[in-house]
Amino acid sequence: MTASETPPSDYRLLVPRDWFRMDLTQERWRRQLKTFVDKESAGSGTPPEAVRSIWATLRNAAEKGVAQGALEFFLKTESPSGSALPASLLISLVQTPRGLAPEQDEFAQELARRRGPGSEVQCIELPAGRTVRAVTETTMDYHVHMPGGVGYLHLAFGMPLNGTKSAMGELCDAMAHSLRWV
């Protein structure tokens, strides 16, 4: 087994300091999420029902992610008023038995079929390896093939306010390009 075939033990990703991080493998993530929502909406004049709606939407996204192998959840408020959903990054590990992870081209074709029109799906090269990238107006997903053929690391960015064709989209793309295996 060569070094490129050895499954990584971890990953390293550069995320700006002003993005709020939650470790979804720890039980305290719900309290952390509530703290984030309360802090961002404090003094903004956002109606309480809007704050509850943002909390519920983010909590549901995190819970769905946890059920599907999510490891970390990052949030960055895009609106100065804190009244809109923040930009987000959900990192998930989709493991498969060694050698059973679909090849990137095959995975890209299936993903394009499932997503349908309105989604641009392509294979690209990142420093971490060949990656399936899927982009819509407000989402940018990177499915990074893990060395050793043991699955994919999924970086799911959401930019509900500014969209993917913005400075926030460029930042998210740069974050994905910073991924390295450890």
C-alpha cells in the first residue's frame, strides 16, 4: 500500500476565524447553536418568530447532517441585521468499505441525474484530490474522494443571501481548495 492509497486519519481545512464552529460529534452542539442564534439576533429588532424560524431551520439542518455522518457545522452571518439565514458549511464523512466508493466520474453522473436541471456538476482537481463539485444558485457542494478509496468527505456550503456568484461564493471555494489530508 503506497502513501496515496493509505486512508487519512484526519483532514485540515482553513475556515476564517469569524465563522462560528460547532462540533456535531459532541452533545453540546444544540446549546452552541442556540447561543449563536441569540447572539446574532440580539439588538437587531428581528421579530421573535423570525428568530425561532432561523433556529428551527438551522437545528433541522444540523440534525439531518448528524443522521448522515456530519462532523462539523460552521455558520457566518451575511446580514448585518441577523434576520436572514447565515452562510453555512456542513462537513460530513461518507465512508464506504475500502474500494467500494464510486469513482468520481460515475458519482458525478449520478449526482447530476439526481439533482436535475439548475445544478452544475463537474469533476475538478483540488489539492486534496479529484473532487465532484455541484453548484446551484445558493449551494456549493464538494465531494472529495478520500485516499485509499474509503469514501468521500462532503463539504456542503450554503449561501442563502448572497448566492454562489458572490464574494462569499469565492471565499467558500477558497476554503474547499484549502482542504488537506492528515
